[in-house]
Amino acid sequence: MGDFRQASVVLTEGVLLDPGQPRLSSELLDLYRQTEPGSCAERESAAGRSLNMDCPLVKERLCAALRDLAHLAAAAGMADVAALGEGMASREMGCPPE
């Protein structure tokens, strides 16, 4: 629908929920390549291309995805999963508080 930021957040949520699904990761990389050309979102290495987790753009959207998933878990009555997601966002990923 033209909201590329939200599309990247939703794809990131998919990658977080199913990290073994290479199609989602590939689609996310393609989206960054098409909508954020020349950004730091993509990293090239001998192993191929991957998300650059040190890129502020990627980190901001990862934090949004983690918060969204924590909210969904809380709404579903899974407070322990929500707390785990919020903890991961703040402690492990260094996401700012909402």
C-alpha cells in the first residue's frame, strides 16, 4: 500500500517468528534494496548478502517489530512472552523505550 517502513517492520516480524524461513529474509533484503538504495541496511560478505544489524535504519525497524510482537503477545494473554520480547528489545538490542 506504499508504506514501505511498515512493510519492512512486518517482514522483520516474520523473520523473528520464523528465522529458518529464507524467503522472508530475502524479501526483506529486497525491500530495503528497492526502497532504501545506498543505505547501510545491506551487508555483503563472502557468505552472501545479509541485513546489517549495525545500521540505524535496520535497528529502528527491528525495535518496532519487537515491540509489535510484544504487544500482540500481551493482547493474547501471554504476558510472559510479552515480557521476554520487551526485555530482548531493551537489553539485548538496545532499543529505546516506547
